Amino acid sequence: MSPATRAAVAVTGTLALTGVLASVALGDSCGVAVRWKDVVYEGHVARYATPGRSASLGDGEIPHCGTGGRCAPPEEEVGVLSLTGVPVDVAIAAPGLEAEPLVFLAPGTFPALPDHPLHDAIFGSPARPIYRQGCGERFRLVGEVTQATFNLRIRAPEEVPGELETFEDQVWLELDTQTRVEGFDRNGVATIVEGEKIAVSARMCEGHGELPGPLVDVIRPA
């Protein structure tokens, strides 16, 4: 399978957990998102026990489709609420956009990690998700983070293991409930932002399914 095809499959798999509206005529597929205080929060389906809504945070904006936002309908603003026990720099609620149960996650936090405050709301169990079947030898990657929403992408280093594919000069990194993140604790939550350099210990695993890129064991500052 080519890198482009594998990337398309990855996107399809992610849509199962991400709120998405698609415009077939335009060929667009846009995640439901809210911009609040200049941060774009990405909507994710929360089918399990979701924290209660708390204080009003005022209004957020719906980003344009071409900048990672919602395709339709064309509302410009939506009311934003905090979630009980969840820092606002981790996640918020936007009831006006909830055609299905959604929470809106800030970039850089990873609900697959069991200590994420919305892990159980999204995955339903501390034991999920898990992809560690038929794993190969560990290898190390060092690179600059180019995307940190739900999973990770880094700019591909000059040398990568032979079995590792890249897409648009990037490596796609998948996390699961056994991934450890060290040295990026911010307000009690592991947070990694674009532009940071990270060192990754990872393996290719059969249980990783059709998603591109390695499954991460440990992430540390480079």
C-alpha cells in the first residue's frame, strides 16, 4: 500500500472518533471545530460518560472550512462552556454544534493516554485503545512536531528505518493506552505542541491495523 493510500485510510479511521461534516460537491471533509481565544479546538465523539458542563466561557467562532473548520451550516459564533474538572486548555464544550455527543479538544493533548481527563469519555475503558500485537524491534526517531491533534506527525528525519513510510516528508505516529509521554507535563496533562522537537521510541505492530506510521512506546524531549 502506498503512503498516500495508507494516509487516506488513516483519515478514514480517525473519522470514526472525530466529528466530521463533508461536502461531497466541493470534495471537502472538515472536522467540526471551534476557535476560542485564538485556539482551534477539534471535535471528537464522546459516546461514554462525558463530564458535566460548567461555566459559560462566552462565544467561540466556527473556523472556515479551508482552515480546519466546519463546512456547514454557516454560523459565525457559538456559545462555549467549560467541562467540569477539565482545564479549558485541554477541552471545552460547544452545545450548539453537538449533532452527536462531542467534546472539543485543544491541540497537543492525546485522549488515547489513560491519564487524559477525557480518555474514558472517548474510549470507554482504560484498556483501550491497544494495538500491540505482532510488534517488531524498537527504533528511535527524532524530529520536529508538525501536527499534534489526537495523534502526532513529525518532520521526517534524514534517516528512517527501511520499513517506515513517510507522507509529504512527514512521519505519522500513532499512540495507544500504553504510550508514555515524559517531560511534557503541562497543568497535569501531557501536552506537545507544533514546533517542539521530540525523541520517539516506537515499533511497527501488526495490531496497528492499516494506519500509517509507527506505534509509539515513549515520547521524550529531544
